[in-house]
Amino acid sequence: MEERGPWKTLKVEERYATPWISVSHHDVIDPSGAPGIYGVVHFRNLAVGIVPLDEAGNTWIVGQYRYPIKEYSWEIPEGGGKRHVPAVESAQRELREETGIEAANWTEILRMHLSNSASDEEAIIYVASGLSFHAPEPDQNEELVIRKLPFAELYGMVMRGEVRDSLTVAAVLKVQLMLTDGGLSFQK
Amino acid sequence: MEERGPWKTLKVEERYATPWISVSHHDVIDPSGAPGIYGVVHFRNLAVGIVPLDEAGNTWIVGQYRYPIKEYSWEIPEGGGKRHVPAVESAQRELREETGIEAANWTEILRMHLSNSASDEEAIIYVASGLSFHAPEPDQNEELVIRKLPFAELYGMVMRGEVRDSLTVAAVLKVQLMLTDGGLSFQK
């Protein structure tokens, strides 16, 4: 029997697995002392997201159809990083693959648990500056559209609710606050 | 065969279900035309979150141990709302149950897809003001600690990375920006 804070875990069984997630069924004793169940979605990879910024105040977003929500979605460049690889290296790889951009300067701005009542998914988000431009190399199964736009325009899209991806929303709001309070500026 | 944007769905099988989530295995043709699989986590409920604000600039957060991440977490009041119930009613119920607070004024400030590469989970977040105070009625299996604090202090916790729940991070950053640009003020 494993103790997790005020919860006790009696038994764990894996019920579903793909290369990206595994889902396990937990028989538990909840904090009130009552027996219960908990379905936990484990993410094999870290989620990494990048806000690239050039010295003119532009950023880049990626458009793609997201299968689980059945909607087209505009987002900061994001992807999965292996847990044994430093997250910044995964972010550098994703940015290069999706947009063709390499960046000299990387600053971690945010870590979040995306859905902590059901999963252990964790996101780490960076600002990247000192940009140079190369050919994108997207994964074969991705159909991505890349768009360059002023960061201020992306901020407007988020504030109006036109962008709804949680990583993008939180990252853009935090960058705006960092730009406002002087902790961040557009630079080469 | 169902078409979802550039994806084709050949077959869907439910592989796991609880009262809160169901997990289905999809045989697909991906946007490149190659066969593949997709594991999709469906959330039966909407996630609702609330930032209560009083006229002195205080807010309330909830502390609890989150089983999937094996960590204690301070968050805005949040919970699940049935999809056939208006989200604002679910938010009103959650705020009352978790904190004992009722609010005269409700403003939707944010909608997000929390993890759109793997799930259809959607969050709707409100600011609540015009507060009155009653006894909390938490779910039997919840062990919650309620804390009243200045919103400015919660904003500091988010900016320093001491709060990592995605709903809380995004909500607090957006409220701060709304307070800054005049779209929101502390009121009775």
C-alpha cells in the first residue's frame, strides 16, 4: 500500500497505453477514509512550448487541426520532450523542426501542470530570442501552417479568446506582463 | 469512416472509463495519408474555475493534495460541471461548496483547452464579485484548506512559479492584465 499525501493506493493496473500516454486504474482510500477509484493519465513526455521573439517585436505561431478537440488551433510552437532530455534541448529541437528557427537566447518563463485532477502532464515554456532562420523539418504526420505576426497582435487574439490552447494562453499573458514590467524586452 | 479536418477515423473503441473520463483508441489515417493510432481522453465534465475578488482586493485560494501529480497544490476554486448545466451555475455551486462564498456578479474571463493533443478537456474561468459569506460544504472525499489573501500576493506566487495549476496560472495572469488596463476593478 502506497501513501500519497492523504490518499492511500491499494492497487494499480495499467488499462491502456500508447507511445504517448498510459492510463492506469487505482483502487484508493480517499482523504475521508472511504474506498474509491482514480483513473490517472500518465504522459510519457514533457510538453514544451516556445515564444520566439525578434528585435522588431514579432513572434511565430503554428496552426494545425487538433484531433481530440475537433478544431483548428493556432498555438505557440509546442511539442513533446523525452523526460531524460533537458527540456530546453527539446524546446530547441521543436522550434527548429516546426518553424526552422534557431535561437541564441533561451529563458524559461513558466512551468504548469495542465490537468492535475486527471493527469501528470507538465509543460515548460521558454522565450527564445537572437533568432536565425532555416528550413522547417516538421514530423511527417503533422500538417502545420506557420505564421509570423507582431506579438501585440497575438496578445490581442488571446485577450479576445480567439486562441484557446492553455500553453499559448498562459505563455502569451506572462510574456505581456514581463514586457510591461520591464523584465523582458525585444532584443537581437 | 469519419473525417476530422485532415484526419480520417477508421475505428473507435472505448478502452477505459470512470465517472470522470473515458479513454478511446482510434485507428486513423493521419494528415500525411499514413495509418496510425490516436488515444483520446474524453472528459465528461467541463472544468470551471473562479477568481473571487472583494472590494479590498482580496481573493481566496484552495489547497489540496493532487493525487495524479503527487504534490500539494494551491489553486483558485475549481471543479467539474455537467455539460448540460450552464457553466456559470456549476461555477456558482463550486465556489459555494468549496469556500462558502456566494457572489452577485459573474464575468467569464477565459476559455481554454487544457491539453489539446490528448484530451478534449475544456476550462471556463470566471471572476466573481459582490461576495457574501456562508459555511463551506466540501465534497466528502475532498480535504481542502481555504486561504484568503490579497490578489497581488497570489499574482506574486504565480509570477515566481510557486503556483503551477494551469487554470490558476492563466486566470491570475489574465486578471492582473485586466486590472492593469482598466477592464476590471475591485468592487463591492
